[in-house]
Amino acid sequence: MVATLIPPIEMDVIYERPTALSPVHTHYCPGCTHGIAHRLLAECLDELGLREQTVLIAPVGCSVFIYNYFEVDSCVAPHGRAPAVATGVKRVLPDRIVVTYQGDGDLVSIGAGEVLHAAARGERITTVFINNAVYGMTGGQMAPTTLPGQKTTSSPAGRDIRMTGNPIRMSEVIAQLGGAVYVVRRSLHDVANIRKAKKAILTALKVQMAGLGFSLVELLSTCPTNWGMSPPEAMEWVERHMVPVFPLGDFKVTDAVKDL
Amino acid sequence: MARELMKGNIAIAEAAVRAGLQAYFGYPITPQTELLEYLSQRMVELGRIFLQAESEIAAINMVYGAASTGVRVMTSSSSPGISLMQEGFSYLAGAQLPCVVVDVMRGGPGLGNILPSQGDYFQVTRSAGHGDFHPIVLAPASVQEAIDFTVLAFDLAEQYRHLVMVVADGQIGQMMEPAELPSMREVQTVGPDWALTGARGRPKRLISSIYMLGEEGEAFNRQVQARLQLIKSREQRCFEYQTEDAELLVIGYGTAGRIAYTAVEAARAAGLKVGLLRPQTLWPFPEERISTLSDSIRACLVVEMNAGQMIDDVRLAIGGQVPVDFYGRMGGVVPMPDDILAAIEETYARMTVRVRA
């Protein structure tokens, strides 16, 4: 009945689910930027036609279930070991695209050794590094990326740098290594920055397609639940407090990458 | 193929190559390093994958990644390195991935030394990682057996989608013996139907060991246990010498078992009714055969190059039917045949006294 009353309207599709993204709800908290990061990665895989040749290495942390959200082959790595697992996959399958998706506890703390050596070897893999300054899944403990003075469940009085050191700027460290050819930091706190983040992920994947070396995109992200903030407050906190400590920018873009 | 003089570590490496090894990841540690060095040249020469990792932890995780793609993959290490790899062993078991791990055991605990030892028995059969699993553990006593078991290890790993360890000691790894290598097997080009290759024209695949619901986790564990039971029922292996009419059964594996063989020979020459059982699989332990023999023997002597680890399994298999004595050397000391012969004579005398009483 309704169909006869409303004439059909010609419409253009301006927004749809990327084919690399599974048609399911995620388990992420409201306001968490994992959803944005997932979508950006999925859009990039779609645009480059990589979905059917990608192997995604899941970390331990909130994004351990990433394999539920991507229509690609996946392997769940032990905590921090994703770059080593990715190395094993990529060495056997050099013509496939291997992506690790890791949080800051996973990549900067327990997996610091694995990512540094994978980068130094110039493994042809891409790492999407989600930095939200806390351990999310275990309930908001202090991470190596926690800001000075930041209160967490394991630094209730605020991070005391005299006792626990300063935040590690991992992208800057990795950029020093010969095998790393594309290392940048972006943020997901507003639309303009989200667009820049997507461009960076696209470039990182192109770097891998061209076999140039190790590529990493760090994304400053939110954790409203563990930060005890509303989603808008969390976005603002990234801009006000995280960006000054983790400046956005390109830390390594080799000439070969510029030529892409 | 003709027999040639070969060092144990090199023989294991070449046997793996001929069994179709496609990817090797390792880290240097004495006394297994020649294995890694040999493969650094051999694998590259054959256009296969060799990578020296930054640590044993990274090496076993590279193995995990490569195993996810369905190829024949191996790593090797020695006792302290094996301890570091336990994280990966557990994930490999949880993800049901086949792979081969060679452990050329050295003295411990701690840094210990680089001398031959069997101090890893508990580690490899009992505590290879968190959770309920045992690797299949093969224990060679000669360079020839090291070759044969390396080939067997790949077949068992694939057959059961399980972690298989070849556990030698520094003596087997370092000594040279004449042995025969198998012919070169063709490398498989078609992977199994669970391998990660990119979801081209098929549904996506997942390699994982996570089960969030208790019921799911238990169901998976039941599946693993059923597979382990199947392995237990099929794969117990041992070598026997003069066990038929033996009253005293000597049990030892690897180098200790081989030296015990010489001692048993001497005891027989002296008229003692002694036999040897040398387990070739440490897990599954050859409990059926030992249990059967416990009906006809009057005593048992376990010989190990540790403080007494396998003796627990012997006692379980014997079920208190006969007394079980122990002779062991530790910290990298290898027993001489005369030492073991003296222990045999001592146990034998006690056994005879008991019978008279």
C-alpha cells in the first residue's frame, strides 16, 4: 500500500558499509574511537582492493575481537607479539598484505621489542597503532603512554614521572630505525583529523603494496569509559592534553614513499 | 643412501629440510647453535625461509604466524630458550597449529651450563605452557634416531594439528656418528583448509585460541583432550633390549638410555637377568608396555641425567607393583656405563635379598 502512495525516488549512494567491514555490532564502549579506526582501515582496504589478500593480526586488548569486525583472514597474537606473528605470515606469503592492529599497552609496553625489531628488519607489514594512554580491556591501568599526572587505576594519585618515567613516544623511536619507511602520528578527535588519518592509512598500505618496508600509523584515540568522561569530553581531552605530549606529524617518510 | 659421518645438530637440520621444512625461525643458544647456522645457509640456498629472531619469544611467535599459513615450520633452542618459548607453545596448542620444536637440552636451573642434561623432562612433558595440553615429545638416543624422529615429528604434527618436540641433549646435538639421511621430500604446495592465505573467493578464516564463554572453553578443551587421548592410545613408542626374561628392568631415555644399554649388556654378561626399556616418546609415555612388564619383573631402576623427573611416570605406570630405584647425575654430568652398572648391581642385590626374605 505504502509503495503506491510514495513515488520511487532516484537516490545516490553516498554512504555504505565497506565490504571489508562485517555487518555486525561491535562490543566497543560508546564514544570509543576503535569504531572510527576500524572503519578507516576497512575503507582503505576496499579502495585498494585488498580485502581478499589481507591477513589481519589481532592484538590482546580491547581490539582482540577485531576479527569479528573484518571480512578478512585473521590471526590472534599473544600480547605484544603481533609484529612477530605478522613476520611469520608475511615471510611465507610475501604477496599478501599483513596488518597488525595494536594498542599502546600491547605495542609500547609488552611488545616493544617485537615492534622495534620488525621495524628494524624492514618487515613489509603495516601497523595501526591505537594510542589512548591507558590499558583499556583490563580497566584503565597506567600504560607507558599515560600522561604525567594522569590518574589511572594503577596510578590513583596521578602518574609520578619520578617513579614511573615519562610517556614513550614510540613513533619517534621507531622512525629512527632503518627498516621503517613510513611512520606518522594522526588523531581521531575531529573530522579534519579523521580525514588525515585515513589518508595516512591509505599511504601505509600503499607502502606495503610497493614492498618498501615497515609502515606505522599511530592514531591518538579515546577511552571515555576508563577516562571517566563523556565522549565529547574525551575528544576534547585528546586535543587538549594528548596532542601536546604526542605531537601530530610525519616522523619518517622516505623518498621512495614520497614518490608513490 | 649411504651412511655418512654427521654431527647431531646438523643431521637434525638436514633431516628437517628433507622432510619439507618451509620456514625456520630461531635464536642462537649453545648447544644447538649449529642447527641454526646450518639452516641459515641451507634454507636460503633452497629458496626457503630462514630468519634469526631477536629472542626466543619472537622466534616462537614467528613460528605461530608461519604455522597459521599451513606450511611446515620449525624452531630450535636449548633449555632456557625453551622456557621463554612456552608462551608460544600454549598459543600454538590453543590454536591447534602444527609445528616442530627441537630442544637440545643443557644443564640448569638458571644459566646452568652448556653440558648435556635431561633437566627439561618436566618442562616438556608437564609444563610446556599454561593450560591443559602436552606436546608430543620424541627423545632420540643417537644421531640416526634424531634424523628419523625429526621426519616423524613433521608427520605427527600435521596428522594431529599439534606441537611436536624433538628433545635431544647436548651429547646428541654435539656428537658425530655415521647415519643415513632420508631422501628429499617434495615441499607441499597446497595448504590445509584452515590455513590463512587471504579470503579470496571464500569465507574468512580465523586462527585463535580465545573462547570467551566457559562452556565454549570447556567444549574446546574436551576436543583437545580427546585428541590427546587418541595420541596416547596410538603413539607410545619405546626400544627394548633383553626385557623378555628380565627380573630387573632399567628405564632410561636419550643419552642416559644409551649408556644404560652398555651397562645392561655388561650385567647380562655377568649373568644378571637385566633388561632395558628406552622410551622414545616421553609424551605419550610408554606406560602400557611398562605396565605389562611390571607383571614379570621384580624391580626397576630409572636412570636419568637429572634429579629424577621421568621416575614419576615410571612409578605411575608400575602402580606400586615393584620397587623403583633411581640413579641420576645432574648439572651436565654424563654417567659412565660403570656407574650405571654399579647401580644395577646394587638394586639387583637388594631385589635378591627381598626375594630370599
